[in-house]
Amino acid sequence: MTDGTGGPPGNFSEMLGDFSAQADRMMTAAKEGRFKVSEEAGEALKTAIDDYVDDWANNQRHFNRLAEKPKLGTGPFAQQVGHHASLVADGDELSAKKQLDTLQDVLNRAKEAIDVAKARYHRRDSTNADQLKLPATGLTDHR
């Protein structure tokens, strides 16, 4: 779809690879404590991802129909075009349905990274709160 005939600019497969690498970096950063997110922000991010995944699940049947060979006629050219159309929708790793399924997997990994980041944030927040508490012993009332 890089010839200007429609769709997003660039190669979707390459962009998907970038998304996948970014999800991996999110998880690594979360595990190392370099990516932390509050409960509210983490839930907002996960809600956005869930909205996409739910929308994809609701529309997946339409993509499944695209993979069906269209009835274009009985001639050899019509059969060839029909076969090609079904392959574009669901024929290999670069097909639309496979790419969107892969994107769903990437988004699920991003959600896992957000959960780890939320846990890190909560742990850090609890540690900071504990450090702010004054020790019970050794305090005197100077009234």
C-alpha cells in the first residue's frame, strides 16, 4: 500500500514490527522499573487497548467473510481474481486478517507491560509513603 492507492502510508507489516518491538521495550522497561504508571493512567491505557481489541473482535467476522472466495463468475480469470482476493484477506503472514490478529497479540503484550508498570508504580508509591512516616520512637512533644 505504498503506491498511494489507499490505506495507511508505508508497509503495515513493518509498522507492526515496530509496534511489536515497542511492546517488548515497554515490558523490559517495566520489569527494570524504568516504566511506571499510576493505577488511573494504567487503566486508561488498558481501556483504550481493550476498546480496540473489542472492536476487532466484533468486526472479525467481516474479515472472515473477506477471506471467502468471492463469486465473480465461472471463467478462469474470474476464478483467478476471486482466489487472489481471498489470499489478500487471509492468505499468508502479510494478509490483512493475519496482520490484525498479530496486532491484537502485540496489544495484549502492551497490556501486560502496563500491569507490570502499575505494580512497580504502586510498590514505589508505597515505599515513598513508608519513608515519609516518622518513626514512633524518639519523638517528643515540644508544646
